[in-house]
Amino acid sequence: MALLNGRIALVTGANGGIGQYYIQGLQAAGVSRIYAGARNPDSLQAIAATDPNRIIPIALDITDDASVQAAAETYRDVDLLINNAGVGFNQRLIPGISFDKIRSEIEVNYLGTVRMCLAFAPVLKANGGGAIVNMLTILAKVNFPLNASYSASKAAALLATQGIRAELASQGTLVVGVMPGTVNTGMSKDFPPPKVDPEEVVRVALQAVVDGVEDVYPGEQAQEMQAQLLQDPKALEKAMAAILAG
């Protein structure tokens, strides 16, 4: 990934299930500096200690306007923004619905991602355009009823990604949407296989930045579902809905 060598990255949700793998992948790709964002930067001390000259833990709450603006004003050398932070509560939309959890998913997965893109767009422009990587999911394209509100929040993030991509094209900013299926992290421990390893998700996402690819589908499950969506989206919707009957 020679084109990543020397770049300066910021990763949100760096202490999450995939975040640590992004940090490792960026290290291996030769990135010069990695700002590792989390609400509690102390949670990143262990991974920062592995490469203290390159990994800089930063306090960042993507649901807070002031926190995001402060980051954009402070870390003005960023040319690769990875919006990895996300939450999901595995809840259906009808029985036992929690609107607090819906709001949290929307605040983080949708509004937080948009907030970061808007704040860092001028930074990326000043640094030659750069790239944004938005961690989405194939469930942004078809609802999984057992995790329905999460799917909806990611669908909003997907359409926002497309809109932001159009807006930032003129400044030369690549905007990548990453849509894996089930990723083998703690969040999906109760879900059956197939699962894609987080290392593979990161590899595909970073390769997309190198190759200038806008949408990628890491893992066999995501690729098969994308093919189904292109061939017969209603059939896939019905197959996902049938899970409730099971």
C-alpha cells in the first residue's frame, strides 16, 4: 500500500472492535502518524505504547459538536479520515423497542459520521483532497429485522456518504463506503457464521483508498448479499424477514 506511506490518519472509535485493527493496518501501510480517537483516550494507552512516535491517543466524542470542531482545529495535518466509531444494540423495531437506543445509534452511526465529514472536509481540502473512509455495513442496503434500528441508522449513513461524496468530489476527496457482512468481533459474538475477520475488513478498506474505489464489500457474505441485491432485492428482503418467522 505504497500510496498510504507517509500519510496522516485519524481513526474514530479507535478502541472498538475494528478500531485497533485499523491502527495496526495503518502502521503496516507506513502511515506517518495516527490520531487514535476515543471518548476516553486512556483506553488507548496500551496500543499507543506499541508505537508512541506514531500513535497519538486523542479525546474525541463524535456526538459532541465542540469535541469534533476542536479536533478539526487541532489536527490540521490529517489527510485520511476513518470514521469507524459505531454502536449497535441488536434490537427489533416493534417488540420492546428502546427509543433511547435508537437515538444513540442515529447519533453515532449517522449524525456522528456526518459531523466528522463536515468538520474535516476543509482540512482534507487544505491537504490536497485526501480521503474519507466510512465504516458502514451491507445491512445499510437491506434491513436485518433482528437488528432493525441499527440497519436503519447505517442506511442513513450510506445515503449521507453518497451525498458527501458528491459534495467533495470537486476538492479531490475520495469518499469510501465499507460494507462488510457480519464481522468477527465481540459485537457479533451471538451471530452465526460466516463472519469476516476484522483484519480483512481493514485490508479491503485501505486497499480501496489506494485504488480509488468508492464502495467495497469485504467478506464472502457481503459480496453474496450485494450480488443478490443487484439481481433480486425483494427476494433478499423477504429472506431476511423470514428470520423472524424462524
